[in-house]
Amino acid sequence: MGVGYDCVFYCQVMEMIEQPTQCIDFLNAEFAHRKLKFSQVAAGLLKAELSFGEKSSAQLHLQGAHVSHWQDSLGRENLFTSNQAVYQKGVAIRGGNPIIFPQFGPGVLAQHGFARHSVWQVLETRATETETAIVLQLKPENIAEQYRLQWPHDFLLKLTVSLCESLITRFEVQNTHSTPFEFTHGFHTYLAVDDINRVEISGLSGLQYMDNLRGKTLFDESRKRVSIDEFTDRRYQDIPETLEIKDRSSGRCLRMVNRNCRDAFVWNPWQEAEKGFSDLAPGSYRQYICVEPGNMQKAVVLPAGQSFVAVQEIQRLDG
Ligand code: TA6
């Protein structure tokens, strides 16, 4: 079915006056199929809904290329998204799997950079026996002018989200500039749990971590299974490729395999700090643990013309 003239015209106008954007009729005409369709979340905010097999599904918001929900092959939700999340242009959804680039944490740019606030463009979708996938890109013309001024580099980001027996997120940075640039990045993953008090993270034993809450000082982690019982904001360094997160309350066990990620933040605001987040309901700190692989301690320096790729795979191990 051809895309309606008015929609194409709308998209052309939008491309002229604002960030290049893709309208819903165009997206569904060009990229939708039985296992993937696009729908409107709010004014100017679109999402892709992916399905795979009998019960797997995921929701990806074009703003931020942000996966907000992932249900596994038994139909169980594995990501936490706040019921007070704000779905508004330029505002990051609280929860899911935000893509953080080119700055993790505070700095010259707004907290956590611009990738999660910007509308990514759909490049490709796939639906095969082995996956349902979507590929999106972000370029300087897709981001707000203030960010282009603050971070004046030519780049191309590509994100591939593959829904299969697991959830695989491939993040690629291409330096299309004439000189090197550097960045920090992360998958700021909110994993759903039934009870934060009964969560254990394995794979951190023997690592050093920088504690944001204790003078940003380095400490040694000796525990084989790290439990969370207070406001936690730590950057574990030189992490192994595989981390496991067990929720003893529900029996849920997730394996997170991270490639080309040297660090991982572990964060939970607990009761006190949670009050500082208007998009987190009181007490919701009990329902998630953030395990955030990436490169934060040492920026990635990318020479002109080169690419960087990091991959995160989350697998459900129980059941
Ligand atoms: O998880 C690391 C962190 O930088 C924390 O320090 C906290 O700020 C969290 O991210 C949430 O940040 P956000 O900008 O999403 O509110």
C-alpha cells in the first residue's frame, strides 16, 4: 500500500523545519510486518511493538531507541518501567533500557548525554525464524542544536535490538568526523525484581568499585553474591563478560552478557533518594535493580573513520 501523499508531505515538512522524523503511516508502510508494528504513544512519540514465538514481546520507543518492556518466551516481564514515567518529547522514560551516549553521568552535556532524548530513525526491520529485530540510527541532524554545539562531532550511531530467546542490544558508534573524538556510554538497564531485598548479583567478586556515595573512593568487592540493602550507586570496574542477577523472591534468574563493556554501574536509590525522582512512585525502589554495563571510568577514544561496538544480551535462565 502506498504511503499517503499527505504523510510524505508531512514528513518532508518535518525534515525541513525540525529534526528529520518518520511518521507512523510511513513507518508502518515501509517497515511493519506481522511481528512488528508501530503505534503512537503520545503527541510526536512513536514506538515499535515486536513479537517473537508464542509469548515473547518488546516495546521500543523511537525517542531514545529506548526499550521499555521485554517479555520473555514465557510471557514474563523482565524490565522495570515506572508507572509514573513521563512520555514527553525530550524526556527520558524512567525505566527499561536507556541508551546512554556520549556522556555517562553529569558533565558538559545534560546528565547522561543526548542519545536517550533524541528521536532515532528506523533503518531496517527483520522477522525470521530466529529473531524479530529493528535497526535504528542517530546522526547530528537528529539531535537538538544545543547538543550539536556542545558536542560538535560528526557521528553515526546504530542500534540493533533483536528479540529472540533473549534480548540482544547492539550499540555501534561510527566516527564520521575528520578527527578523533571520545565518549562514555552505557546500557542503563532497569531489571525488574519482586523484592530488592532478596536480589543477588554474581560476577563482581574481586573487582574494585568507585562508590559515588562515599567520596567517589575505590573499594574492593569481596562478595561472591552482592546483595542490595541501601541506597547504592557504584561503578564496578573491569567487569567480566557475564553477570548473573538472581531474585530469590520470585526465583527469576537473568544472565547479562556484555561485550566490549569494561565497567558496570549498580544503582538503586532506595527509599530516601527515590523521593528526588518525580517519575518514581514511593516504594518502587523495591521493584528493580539497575545493572548498567558500558565504558564510564575511561572514555572510549575513537579515531576518525573508525567504529566501536558494544553488545548486551540478557537471557532468562529459570523456567
Ligand atoms: O545509575 C547511575 C546514575 O548516574 C545514578 O547516579 C543516577 O543518577 C541514575 O544514573 C539515574 O540517572 P537519571 O539521569 O536517569 O535520573
